[in-house]
Amino acid sequence: MMKKTLQILVIGVLLISCKSRKIEGVWMYLNERSLKYGYEWSLNDNGLIFDFDNSKVKVLIKDTILDAHFTFRKKLAIKLLGEREKVNYKIIHNDVIELEFESENDEVSVFKLLDLSYKLNTSKEEIIDFLVNVKLPQIEENGLYDSEGKLLRYLELNFKNDFYKYGKTKSIRTLKSNYFEKSNDDGYWYIGEVNKNFFLFFSVHLVETNVYQIISLNKSRMELKPFYDADKFGITELKVK
């Protein structure tokens, strides 16, 4: 499955069929798609970055950067450390590519091109300090609705500074929410950084992970741009309580 593939990306050599043109830019893993059934879903293993411009592979959740060597011929070879896996790729739009791993049994991994024009003069630590003191504005887009469209309650997110109990790294923190009205299950959140561009990753139910790019930040307000709004929350800003 994809977990195994991501491990190979970190320790091996990847071969991608190059049918049309050289891939440029910085791309982030988005989700998986079933070729057989057509639906899409996201995994908890997210934040994988291919930087074709600077020959880097980055794993944001571990804050790990690896040197890579990209060779564009009939196939694109991404050289990391030692092993190989053949992969076909397809450009869906100018900003979306699909990678089909031979070991993934009719599943493709979807990557999306990053817009890195929102460099911020801040740090992860400052963003974390901000988030543990914010709340969502009570607006229509941040509501939770029933099947008939009736507002049940406004979404509440509580970004805790405590490390997530099931997290494999200390970068993952606990997220509490009212997504499920009668549940004590915690979600998780973390901050990823790519060239001074910052991304907020969070999951309220451990099935899909939402990814928002932080496009501005001051002492009282954080402005957000959806990169992968898995739960269709439509969050555009967070404000200090």
C-alpha cells in the first residue's frame, strides 16, 4: 500500500515514465485514487514533497529533507539511496499529476503543484503559539449541517500544544473538536514548511487530512487558503480568542 511506497520514496530510487515533458516546480502529495472504483481518499501519511527544481524530496511531518537526482529521458529517475520502483505518471492539469506505482494494485497517488508565493516572515514556533489561542469565526461556511441542510452547530477547533498520543513524531499535536457531538476521540494537527511557505495540516476524525496554506499572519488573525479541503470546511481565517 501507499505506506510502503512512501517508505520506498524515502530510502530508494524511483522510476517514473516520462511521456510528454519535464516536470518542474514543487509538488505535494494530495491523496489516492482508485482506478477501479474512481473515488478518492486521503491517508494520514501526508506532506510528501517532490522539489524538481532543487532536486529535493521532503517529508514535512518529519521535517526531513533528502537530496535527490532527477534524470529526464524516456523515464524520469529519482535517485535517493538505493532501491527502485517503476512508476507511470499522467499530467491531469498543469497543477495535478498522478503517479501509478506497480505495487499499489490499481491505485494512483495524486500530487498537486504548490504556489510558493506566500512567504512569511515568521517561524513554526510563532505559528504554533498563535494556533493554541485561536477560534473559528461563527460564519455559515464553518457550520456543521444535517442531511437536510439544517445547521446543527458551528465547528469548533481547539489546537492543543500537547503532543498527539498516537503520533510518531513530536511535531504532531492534539486537536479537539466538536465534529462528533458525542465523542472523546482526538484529532491531530501539525505545521509544515516549504521555502518559508507554511501549511496547516489537521484531521478531526483520522480518516482524511485537511491541508490549508497560511497566506498571512498577524497578532490577531491568520488567513488561510485551502490546498486540500477534505472535509469541505471552507475555512478562510482563524482569529485570536
